[in-house]
Amino acid sequence: MGGVGETGQVSGDAASNTQHSLFILSPRDRDGLAQAAQAVGWRAIGARRPGDAPQRFLRSEAQVALIDLRRGGDPGKLLAPLVPAMEAGGGALVALVDQAEEARVPALLDAGATHFLLAPFSADGLRAVLGSAHRLVERLGGGQSPSQRAQRIRRGDALYWQLGSDGMLRVSEALVRHLALDAPSIAPAALLRRLPRAERHGVLTALRAMARAGRPAALAHGLPDRPGDRLVHHLRIEEGHIAADVEWLSDQHERESTSRDYLTGLRSRPAALEWLDRRAGLPTTVLLLSISQFERMNTAYGQVVGDALLGRIARRIERMVDDVAPGAMVARIAGTEFLVGLTGEAGGSDRATFLARQLIGAIGRPFSAGDHLIRLIARCGIAQARAEDDATHLLRRAGTALADARQAGGEGIRILSAEKQSRQVDPDRLETDLRLALDRGEIGIVFQPQYPVDSERISGVEALARWNHPHYGPLGAGILFATAERSDYMLPLSAHILAEALRQAAAWPRALAQLRLSINVTAADIAQPRFMAELLEMVDRSGFPRARLTVEITESGLIRDIDAAAALLRALRSEGLAVAIDDFGTGYSSLAYLKSLPLDYLKIDSGLAQDIAGTARDRIIVRGVIHMAKSLGLKVIAEGVETQQQLDLLAREGCDYYQGFLRSAGISSADLIALVLD
């Protein structure tokens, strides 16, 4: 038997009992099955009623469900409703049937079950089936066992603690608030002092008994300043240490639940308005984010999938906000509308616009629901607070900007500054201004560094265009090229960008002599009869070495005529240039057509690259693209890498290079030189 020392670390058998959560649906034997699951080391969440089971499964954070179909249980009522919830959230379903009804198993597997268990069963049999189900979840997830603790802590309403190896308790933010603790990291004695004196000895005894036995347990206690309220701690061993999920036994805490959105765990609308009211008169910027066409998706896939997607959207928003603007307020204020509140320097319009672009991109990455990929579109209105704004007025101004964003094209972002009206971009004005922009020197170049996945040394850069508009400010390549396409000005614009990128790169000092330069060519470019001759002439005239140049052609530009594209790429390579397909994953082509193209690099689109850290199905798709490219002898470059988790997963799957906000946004030539020389 294991024991617990002063650090709270569990030894012996207890240390090996890291738990996973199991959702159980059983109209007749919920408690018996829960006890059996707990006996083999699983934390059970049980339900008897099938009506709300899908919602409870989605909110339980379990990834394996056990459905009790013994004594002729109806799979239409018990199993079928959970299948879309399992597929939308990722997981495994175990069907429990009587041994005499083994003939039902094939039909149950066809209906959506992933595993089956015959009753009566032994503890070893249950352990084996649940272990197999969990391994399926891990395998589909690329070998990454999800951190449920991290998910719980990320939800602001979670009540949770863990005893660390240093002897300190790590307490969730919500539990810190509930218990009026001084900090999220405290000594165990500080927590005990919050308990009634008469209950402290019993709590310590329960903790020690649980640590010795290494089995899940529970303890409950009151609070001196909350008569009638009691907390229950569901204890378990996690990574060799004692941890607990905490919940209230009484209903009095429900008055506090209004501060949290029941479906996503984000702040609720009342809590967001309260936060904004406290910020009255202070520098504040809000982003109002709306998901388009969600009702159509709800109709097509059902309410259960819709609820699951809202939760996954909330997690993507939280992760992005944590990366770009840590400490910002995030709330769900209506059905498909989310609010982000920025303060101080983090609330500047440039930072807010960058965050809005990242959020729109994150939501635009496909979500998986069973065999389907669901693509959503987001729009964002940004409002900067004025001195006289209260919460309602600021939110109304953000709504005005959002309405502008919905009506206009482009990247779907509009700003209502403190001084001005909405910065809605006028497409007609842009088309007129573009023809003057080249002469005015408004079209500039930035270089985004590229890195090997296993090194911090820059290996190359991609040249990107930026339009420094005198009225609208910096505009990205998306608006720039969309405007050029509408105004039939694509070819002059592309020629200018290519010439300017080559000119600046040719002037780099010797310290950058090993860097590769990637330039983008458009579908309009490659359609020109003399495209290659004029490109080579431009390269040679600049003095930049052909051997260090990569020409990137978008997938959409290639797919129109695959035979002509293959001939062009062969010709470019024969002249000493490397060639790459850019933004792979945004078109509609089959992966198989790549076998016809002579390539050096495959650049996977940022949305596809970021999916490596998404659901199990997302990872399977990304993994398939990378492995297929590697099998064809191509180097793989991932665009838009924003987190260390994404980079680690991409590296494990064989990706060679990456670029993205994790390391650097696009920078000027001077800043690039300084970065390399630093």
C-alpha cells in the first residue's frame, strides 16, 4: 500500500492510479456501475435519464461513455442520442449488453458504439474494455492524453485543487474566490484554517486514508461564514499527487452561478456588463465577435452538436486571448456572440485588430462532427470607450461596428474609435486609392521569418505585402489583393511586390547570406505567356541568387490546369528555383493530385496547421497531409503556428519548418537584419 508524505506525493500502488472520467447512462443500475468503474480506477459520472444525457456527457469532460443496454435496453433511446455528442466532442462509446444478447453487438456497433462489454463482467474485463476505449481516444488524438485538469482550470467556474510536489496546494481561481483565499498557491494549513475547527481532524483523516489506499474517495465539510452550505471534495490521484474536484452540496451557491454562462463556462452577460461598469472612465476596448450561419448549422446537425460547438468555440477564443492578451475578460453575451474586454495598453486599436484577426482565423478553422467538417464564419466589431460611456453604451457602439462588419466584405472587422465613427472600408474608395498607392510608396514589404522545427535559427523568410493606407491605416494582404482583383490591377501590383522584395533581399548583409527568400505569385501571374521569362529576368536583374529563391503558388492557382501547372513547375526548377504550393488545404483538390507536380515544398495553410492541436479528427487530417507530403519527398512548412503545443505536435508528425506568431510576425528588412545579428 502506498502512503503520503509531507509533499503530498503518493507512492506504491496509489501512484499508478491516475484516473480517467467515465460517463455512465443506466436507467436501472447507475450506482452499481459507478462503483464497479471506481473499483478499477475510473472516476464515474452517472445518469439515469436519457433525455438530458447528451448535454450532461458534453459537460462532464469525460471522453468515454458506458451505455447500459442490458435486459433489452432500447438503443434508439439510450445509445443513438449520445452518438452525435460523442462525435462532436471526440470520444468512445461502450455498449453493455447481456451475454445472451451478444447477437445484438454488430447492430450496436453500426449504430455508433465503438466498444462492447458482455454482462456479467469481471473487474478485469471492465478494466480491459475501458482501457481499450481510452487508448482509442488517445490514438485518435495523436497520442496526446488531454489534460482534464487544464480544461477545468481554463473554465473560470471550475472548483478544483491539486497538492504539488512542493507541498503547496494549487487552487482554481473560482475556488480561491469561494473560500476567500489570499492566493491560488497556498499551504494546506491555510485551507484547513478556512474549515470549522470541529471538522479539521476528520478532513485530515480522510485525506490520509485515501492516500494510503490509493482509491478515489470523498469528504465534505461546512464553512464558518456560510451556514447551511457544505462543500464536497471528490478526491483522486493525479500524476502521483492528491487532487480534487469540488462542488457544493447545497443550493445556495446557485445565486453565484449567474456570473457564468452555463454552456461554455465563460462569463455571462450580466457579469460582462458589471466588468465594463467597473471600467467606466478607464481606457477600455471591447471586441464583439459574432458567429454567422450558426442557426443553419444547428438545423443541419442538431442542438447537441450545436451546444458542443459553442463550447469548442469558447475554448478556441480563450486560448487565443490567453496567447495575445493575457488577463482580458471573455464572455458569452448572447447565443453566438462573444465579448472580449481589453484594458490599458492591451486595449490599443492595433492590438485589438490583431487579436480580432486571430480570433476570426481560429473560428474559421474547420470543426469536426462525425464524418463532417463544419466551417463557420466570424465577424468582429471593435469599440474604444469614451469618457462618458457606461457598459450599455460601449456595448451598443461595439454592436454598431459589428453591424458594419456584417454588411461589408474583406476581413470582417470594423473599429469604432473613441473619436471617430466606424472605420468601415469603402471598396470603391480603395479601388481608386490603389492606383495611386504605388506612386505614393504606400505598398510595403515585410518579411516573416521561417524556422526549422528543431532550431531557433532563422532559415528563411516569406515576403508579404502591406498597404499603409493614409485613411484606414495598415491593411493586410487579403484586402490589398481583393481590391486589386476587383480593379483589374493585379498584375502591376504583383510585379511591384516581387521587384521590391527582391530589391530589399539583394541588399542584405553577408550575415543573411544563407537565408532563403519565398515570394508569392498569383493565378493571374502564371496565366501570362511570358511569366517565367519575365520573372527570371527580374530575379537576375536584382542580383538575388536563384538558388536561394522559392516561388510559392497557391493551390487555387494550380488546380485550374494541372498539366500546365506541372510543366511550369518543372521549368522553374530547371532554372534553379525551388517551388512550393502555398496555402495547401484551402482548396477543394484531392491530395492525390500532388503526385503529378514536381515540388520542393508543401506549405500547409495556417488554419490546417492550427488544427493539429484541435480535435482527434482534426489531427488525423493534418497528419495525413504531412505524412503524404513526406512520402513524396517534399519538405513541409507550416504557416500560422501560434502556440508551443501546435509546434510540438507538428514536429512530431514530421513537419520541417514553421512560421507564425509564436516566433515572429512580419517585420521590416531592418528589423530582420537586427534579429539575425542579435
